[in-house]
Amino acid sequence: MKLGVISDTHLKAYDKKLEAVVEKYFSDADIILHAGDIVDLGVLGVFGGKTLYAVCGNMDLASIRNSFPYKQVLEIKGHSIGLIHGWGTPHNIEEKLIREFDTIDCLVYGHTHMAVNHKKDNVLFFNPGSPTDRMFASNNTVGIIEIGDTITGKIIEVTD
């Protein structure tokens, strides 16, 4: 199973550039995960009919906060995935966020705009970065998580 992972889109309306990113990198994804800072519900139209799981972020409007939880746990193909946005400074963010969950196999988060893909204590820590904002990172990125017997992640630099 293939999951398209995105975060920190920070858009106030449907966006053709984001639509092109989704078409290019997530066309064969079974599920989309959005780790928050969507900002406005209109943005979600770029995902078409794909199954979408999302959480709200610190910059999201009330419409997003009322539509999506602060965090959630997804059970996919026998693996437990924690999905959360994050808050505060990036310093020790993974330690703060992992405490929000019981036992999980993968922690997907956003907030820092910096892509992360590493394992620690048998948990995959995965942040897709941001496909639209370069405030805190030198390039735009999205991610793919593949689930089979194991969970693996891949960060993809967004190019035109």
C-alpha cells in the first residue's frame, strides 16, 4: 500500500500548482495523509476522490479545526500510524510528539517544514516537509510511505 504524505500547504484556496504536485507525485497513492496547516477547506479539492486522513495544525482556520482532529491513529495493513501536526520550536519535537501516542509503528508529523525520514526505537519518524513554503527549508518536499511487511518512507523533492 502506498501513502502520499503532505503537510504545511499553507494555502487559502484551491491551488493549481499544488494540484500539479499531487498529480505528479501521488497519482498512484492509495491514501493521502495531510499532517496539518492546510489553512482552508478549499485546498483539499486538489486530492480529488482519494481517501484522505488529515489533522489540524496551528495555522488552520476554524473550518479545518472543526473538521479534523488534533491527532489520530490509523491502522493500515497491521501497522499503527500516528498522525499529528506539532507545535512550538523544532527542538526535541519528535520527543514531544511521540509522547502523544501509545505504541505506534510510524509517527507522521509536520510543523517544521523540514523533511525527516528516520527510524528510532523501531518507530519510523516521518515529516514530508512542505510542498509550497520555503520559510524554514531550502527546498519543497512531499513524501511517500510504503506499507507491506514493514513501513518505509521516501522524501521527494518537488520540481517543476
